[in-house]
Amino acid sequence: MLPSTQPSHLYRGRFAPSPTGPLHAGSILAALASYLDAKANQGLWFVRMEDLDPPRESRAAAASILHTLEALGFYWDDTVVYQSQRQDAYREALAELEDRQMIYSCQCSRKTLTDYGSVYTGTCRSLNVATQVSVALRCRISPRTITFTDRVQGNFFQHLEQDAGDFIVRRKEGLFAYQLAVVVDDAWQGITQIVRGIDLLDSTPRQIYLQELLGFVTPGYAHIPVLINALGQKLGKQQYAQAVDTMRPGQVLFNALQRLQQQPEPALEELAPEEILAWGISHWDIEKISGIKQIPEIEEF
Ligand code: GLU
């Protein structure tokens, strides 16, 4: 499980959807921004299916996501990586963390955890429960502040102890956690720039911490604004966000370019998706979303 040895000057980006439902106007923003940023920098762009949680995901959703990306004219530079097929790599990373005594078993019940609130206070840290049994595994954090400069949101910092706490790397049911899998795969795929929704900004310091523990290079980050509905909620499956209409790819791409503040010319909407993407690549200016955290969803422009 060696991180890729691609030359560091080459931009390698990715779009990493969880196949819990079809792509909607919100997830299209992450797909488009990551694609345009990669291609405007002569980079490669990959698609990775984050299918780590079988009860919440379906093959049909994964197929629908790929179909939508194709209908919108996106082209990915290598075969799609499925996290469900990367279990050995996650196991290896866990073994490494265990060798370094950076993980421990946590047998706290759901109820206990709810009582603690969102930051785990380390109750099971010194209990030495065997790691084989079916309990969750947590990564031990150190009392550090992680800082980084996001290309869209600027300087960001987090006190790991107060804001994150020891975090889950393998769940009780034996499923690997997002934080671990994303770090292992970004390194393995040699990703140099991560462009994704701002809802993941809070996770980034934990990921940087894990990268350091595992000896991986930290990529650059750009957290783009999320689309919110009239109630101010992030557009997602819970809000029954509608699947984008693959019969009208021009409109879908045009709206997404508008939301990313790229000021597309109205005539673009009539063009083939590949032409709209080509326009997007040659005009891409990430500065235009600088500091923006939310974009209200407006039905028509
Ligand atoms: N799979 C995550 C999601 O769909 C995105 C992960 C990432 O981009 O790091 O929200």
C-alpha cells in the first residue's frame, strides 16, 4: 500500500461520492469544481466511489452517479476506484496505527456517546480492551492545533483535543470509517489537490493528522460552498434533493457554473456538455468563490 510515486508537479484531483443516492444539484458542484480545477491545471481527475457503508448504499446509486457524470460530459482519467474493494489497504493502515499504539478499542454505548456530546473525551483510552473483539477502534489524538490554508476558505485551524477528540477509524460492525479510508486512498491515488464541499472542512484537520501518522504527503485543499435550500439546510438526500436531469445536461452545467460564480455566457446553455466544460476549463477562476460558504438554491437563473 505505497502512496503513488507520481511526479509532484502533476496535478491529480478526484471526485469521491458516496453512492447513497443519485447526484443532485449540490453534489454536482463538487464534481464540477474538482473537474474544472484539475483540468484548468492540466491535471488528471479521478472518480472514487466511497461505498464503505453497505446498509446505506446501493450498486444502483453508484451506476446512476457514473451515468450522470457521463451524460454531463465528464471524463475520468482512470478506472473508477471502489472503496469496497480496498479493505486490505485499510486493514494495513490500521495495523500500522496499532503497531504505533495510536489506536484503542472503545466499548462505549451509543447512549453514553450521546451523553458526551460530539467530542469524545477518551473514556476508553486506558482500558486496554482487546482490539480483536467487535468494538469500535479510535485513533488517539494529541493535544495539538492543526492549521492549514484552504484555497477557498483561507486559514483554518482546529484544536484536535477540544474540537475533534479521539475519532473512530473502524466502526463496531467492522466497517472502516470515512476518515481512515479517505486518507489511505488519497495517498494511494497520489491525489495532490482535494476540492470538495465545505461540509468536510471540519474533517480535514483529522485527515491531516492521520496523514502525518501514516507518513503520507498532505495534499492541497479547496473547500467549496454548499448549496442550501430555502430553509438554510445543506442540499442533500435528507432534504429529498432531486436527481439532476440528465436529459438537460446543458442546463445542469450552466446552473452549476452560475452557482460557482463563473459567470457563464447565456448562450452556453445551448451547447453540448463537452463544449460547456471546455468553456468552464478555460474560464475557471477559483478566486470567484473565495470565502463563500453557502449558495442559496434558486430554481432558475
Ligand atoms: N464521500 C464523501 C461525500 O460524498 C466525500 C468525501 C471527500 O470528498 O473527501 O460526502
